[in-house]
Amino acid sequence: MIIAIDGPAASGKGTLARRLAAYYKLNHLDTGLTYRAVAAALLAKGLPLGDEGVAIDVARNLDLAKMDKSALAAHEIGEAASRVAVLGGLREELVRLQQSFGNKAPGAVLDGRDIGTVVCPDAKVKLFVTATSEARAKRRTNEMLSKGQEAEFESVLDDLKRRDARDSSRSVAPMKQADDAHLLDTTEMDIETAFQAAVDIIDRAL
Ligand code: C5P
């Protein structure tokens, strides 16, 4: 069984995906980490983010079990990830990796931008998780402040909008709600309410 979760940055999809995987006893893959890992490797080598040959090479040697979420969380890595994510050949490589993860028993929750449209078009249930850009920027700002990082609402909002625009306008696998995905708008929801709403949708679809 595959549950596909897509949506923009800071929509709550990552937390939801993790909790849903625990609840339904499925594996979980945050596919954003695969793009972040490739971007981080290019940055570390001092190579341009458009170097698709090296990017593909890094992707081929990527060990999903060894990706370190905390080392890849930085804002600059997210920004760089969205730049490498426009490379079609790299995406093919990462999609293959993500699909083989999803095909392992007992199934998985995958979250990202193109899970319902490209990676797992036959997923049992698809959710598109969204919230207004203001709500998402507020959450992201609070999250950064609570970690002791500097954050300013207006600049977080600008960054989110720029990244969303790049992710939804690229020609390969743009961020998009799949035709058969359920829309979950979490603007007015806390994480517990969003989780319950997601479980209701999924249970009805199973
Ligand atoms: O979700 P996260 O912020 O970690 O994703 C980082 C970037 O990776 C996104 O902005 C997007 O450009 C890219 N991405 C993607 N397809 C996915 C997951 C992430 O293009 N399935």
C-alpha cells in the first residue's frame, strides 16, 4: 500500500507523513531529502547546482538509510534543492530510487511534490496538503525561532513564495495536485486536527 502526500513547503505534509506512517505501520520517505542530499553534495564540492552529470552520479550512490535529516535541514540547502530539482535526468534517477523504496513491503508513505503525479501515480490514497502562504511562513518562522535560529516573517514569506513559484512552474514534474488527490487545507488546523482529517480521508479510501 502506498500513501502519496504532496504539497508546498511548510504545509505540514512532512509531520503528517511521519505520523501517518507510524499509524498505518508503513515505511516513510521524505523525498525532499533526496533532492537536498544531492544539492548538499554539490555545494560541498563547490560545483554549480546545474552540473547534472555530477548530480546524477551522487544520486546513483545515494543511500536512503544514511540521509541525515538534521544535516540537510538548513534553509540554504532547501533553496539549492529546489534549483537542482529542475534537472530532468536527475529527477529520473531519484524517482527510480523513490519507487523502489515504495515497492518494499509493507508499503510506504512518501511525501514530496510529485508523488501523486509522477512517482506513485497508482497510490492507494493521495493527499495534497496545503495552507495559505502566510500561515506557512508563520509556522516556519516560529519553528526557526524555537530552534534558536534567526527568522524574520517577511523574508521567510518571500523565500517560500519564490520556492513555490519555482517548484510549480518548472517544466519537469511541477508541483501539482493530482486529479484524484484529496485536498487538505491545514490553514486553520493544528497538527492534531490535520492528522485526524487525514486519517478520516484515508480510512474512507481504503
Ligand atoms: O520538501 P523539501 O523542502 O525538503 O524539498 C526541497 C526541494 O526539493 C523542493 O523545494 C523541491 O524543489 C524539491 N522536491 C521535488 N520533488 C519532490 C520533493 C522535493 O522537486 N518530490
